[in-house]
Amino acid sequence: MFWIIMEDQYMHTYIILFLLILLSLDCTALDTIYANQDIKDGKATLVSDGETFELGFFSPGKSNNRYLGIWYKKISHGTVVWVANREQPITDTSGMLKLSRHGNLVIRSGGNPMVWSSNSTGNNTVVVAQLLDTGNFVVWNKNKMIWQSFDYPGDTFLPGMKIGKDLVTGLQWCLTSWKSPDDPSVGEYRNIHDTNGYPQNLWWHGEILQGRLGPWNGLGFSGSPVEKENQIYSPEFIMNEKEIYTAYQLKSRVLQRVVLTWDGKTLILQWIERIKDWIVYANAVVDICDRFSLCGPFGICSINKHPPCICMKGFEPRNREEWEASDWASGCIRKKPLQCGNGSGDGFWKIARVKVPDTRRVWYNVSMTLKECEMTCKGSCSCTGYTSLDIRNGGSGCLLWLDELLDTREYEADQDIYIRMAASELEGLVDSLSNFNKKKRTLIVVLLTSTAMLLLFAVAYACRKIRKTPHMKGQGNWYALDAKNTSLQMEQLDDLQCYSLHEVARATGNFSISNKIGQGGFGPVYKGVLKDGREIAVKRLSETSQQGLDEFKNEVICIAKLQHRNLVKLLGYCAHQNELILIYEYMTNKSLDWFLFGLVTLHDFT
């Protein structure tokens, strides 16, 4: 009986442990499914190891259709980055994803045997499907990848994904827009890395080429709206015998993606955790000059000019009437025809700092120097221009245009192009530039000479003023003459005192308005009291009197010699910079008119 009880207890414990294990497995987020396992709509999802991405069934926007997709796990917006069955929606919740033992992913729904398939195959060994923390859904056969979602991009370009072409299989990696926010099926817009000529990014709306990002130049893509170096991501361009593609890698722990919106915008979006939303880090289309070939053949678009289109040097509008009506599509034609093969030869004109023209009709060589590139272009009558492939370290490689130059724009970059031009036209441009430089040099010489002469006159005038003006030193709000200028050497005036401005200012309360006793044409008159108690009348000459120091000396001497019993007595003077002051005795028995008009008369007389 005891053993029966013990066996029941052990059995009960085993059952509890088994249930706990099942419960823990059910609660643990898995990133992998194995052969013959499935994921049912509403029952389970896959979550990447770092919990960045999640895979399962969803309904976009206001739609009730169901799709298998991948979205950001931790972002409440439900931002979808990849959809499997874009063109085959499921109309109910009976959808199921299953991995076959041969490594083929299949979506089934209700009575429909197959809605979508990855068409991947492996051998009968262990196969697994795994959602990586990059957002890539991968099928492994042992350690070999036999299929990945990154080979079939939708509207989103993630770090580590490729946009370009597999030259071995012919598979093209490109972005295609959704039809609408509620419909992830392929829309009207697509972004491709075109491999015709020299690779570049093209943006299409149906069969209409809307814009492009120029070719890789060693530092970045020509005409890129984003700075070449940044702290968030690093772009790369790979071209070899097996594949041609562009990709990017993040430098920091941020969430960033490139998306082609349903209405045709190509945006770099970055998640800002503080505001819980995506912000536009960059827009592929910055301004009107990003519209493909806005200015037509041999035209240049400049956003800083109005109108923005101009013809290249040596060219003129093909249809001037259309051009003046702001229809620049017909572009420009040469003023003088090329002379290739006629003996006189052609030359090249440099256009600096541009986004290079369309590269679908070009020839290139990665090992040539720029000089070799010029000679190659000169030797081919079909060559219309050339530039370096790689602008680093002075430039290397060769890119030749074999057709009209389309979609050129001025740009803040270090890339230059050289356009072919008739020798006679080039000579005219060189002469014009030479004349302009001569005029410029002449103008510079005239300006420098005039400036130097004005400076010399200013220095001479300042020196003259300094020699004529006594040097002063400040004492708070009061002033005094330097020791060497405490008196003026005036003949036969030993009894005439030279007062400092400090003394005069103290005597008049710093020329207080309350001490002002009148105003004449020469300036104001103040009453003051000297330190010894004597009352004085201070005549402060106005700056409008135009008197210099020499004239003031003569006036003081003259007044001193004309002392008369009917005139107030001159006690002294003060000369401090522009301050010229006469100090008289104050006559209490004289009226204000005496001081005003008597002193004015004296001043006029002298």
C-alpha cells in the first residue's frame, strides 16, 4: 500500500513538471520553425532573437485581407517591412505558414492548397526557417542558406539588404511601392539600381523616369542629398563579375529604414524613441532640380538661379520661344559644330562642382588616369565629355559619355566634368575669360591703390591731430592735463593762469545745468567757484566755432592785452582736447546781459 501511494506521488510530480515545461515553451518567443511545423493566423508568431522584428499574419490599414509579413516588434505603429503574399491576399483568418521537409515555405488558406511559396528546395537533411534580428527571414539547410526574404524586397530597404542585380542568376533587387496604405500589392513606383552603362539609381513612375541618384564616385553617390560622412550609417557600392549592388550598414544602435511610399516618395526614416515616432532623416527629392532632365540635353539646373535652367558654355537654347516660356525639355544645342576629323580638332571645357549626367550611355575604365581619359575621349568623335570614376586622391578611372548630356545640375560636391567643344568656340571662351580676368585684376589694383591712399591720408590726418592735441589722462569723472602740458607757453602772460579741465569742471559742478547762466552764439556760460572761494564766469567755446589751438592762443593773448576797466577781467584759460575755455571774474553787480552780450562782443572783436 505504501509503494502504491509513493508511485502516485511521483506520477503527480512528473505530470506537473511536464505541464510546466509545455507552458514555458508556449510562453517563450521563438525565432525558428522546423520542417513540418507551421504558424497559424492568430495562434503564433516568430520573434527575432533580439526582439527587434516579428513575423506573422496581419491586416494593413483599413483592409480586412490577411497577409504574412514582418514588422518591428517594439514599435506600436506596427511598421511593416516585408510582405510575402503581396499579390495573393487571404480573405479570412484561415492562413497558415508551413516549412516542408525539402525547405520550401508555403502559405495555405482554407480549401486553397497553396497561396504563396518561396520555391526554395534543399535535401532531406535538417532544414529550418529563422527570423534574424536584421529583419531577414532565412531558410537554412544545415549551415547553408537556401532562401532569404532580403532577395525579394518590397517597399522597404533595411540595413544589410542589397539593391542591385545578381549577375549569375539574373535576380534583380529593387524597391516597389504599395498600391495604397491598405493594399501592399505592387504599386506604380519602383526604385532600381540600373546596371546599363555605369550603375546608378533610377526612380520610375510606371514607364516615366522621374529622377536618379548619380553613380558612386568613391566617396558617395553623385548628387546624394545626405552628407558623405555621418555618424548613423555608411553606404557602400559593390561591383564585380558576380553582382552589382548598393547597401548600407548602421554605425549606431538606431532604427532606420529607407521606404518607397505608395505615392512615390523615397524617404530615409529614423525612429525617435523620445517622441515614439518616425522622422524624415532625408528625402531623395530635395528640389525641382531633382526632376529628371528638367533642363533637357546639355542644360544645367541650378536651384540658386531663376529660372533654374541654363545652357552649358558653348550651347544655346534649341527652342528659344519654349525656353523663355519656362519649358526647358528641348534643351540646348551647340553654337558651333564639332570639328572632329576635320583637322582643326576639338577641346574640352571644365564644368566644376556638378552632379554628373545620366550614365546609361557611357563607356568606362577603372584603371585609367584623367589624362588618359581625355586622350581617349578626344580620339572618339562620338565622345561628348568625360570625368573621373573615383574622385579620391586627385581622381582615377575614366567615364566617357557617348551621347547627349542629360540631367546635369550644379551641386555642392567635388566632382567636375569636361565637355567637348569646337576649338574655335573654346578659343572664344578662353579669350573672354582672359579679358574678364584682366578687368578683374585691374579692378583689384585700383581698389587696393585707392584703399592704400585713403589709409595714408587717414594716418596723416590722425598724426596731425595728435600733434595738435594735448595728451590727457582721466581721473574718475574729472580730467587733468598731463604734467608736461600743465601750461601753455605764451609771451608776457605770467599773471594769466592755465587751469586744468579738472579744476574748471569741479568749479562748475561738472558743467551742471543748474550753474548755467546764459547762452551765446559762441557757446554756454557757467557760474563757478574756485577752491579759494573766488566766483568765476566760464565761457565754454562751442565746437561749431571751428577754432584750433593756435587761434585760441592768439585769442587769449589778445584778450589779456585788452584788459579795460569796463570789461570783466580774464583770469585764465583751459585747453583740453576739443575743450577751449576762458575763465573770467564773476561780477555780481553786472547783469546776465553783460556776461552774455559783453563777452559775445569781446569774442567777436577778438
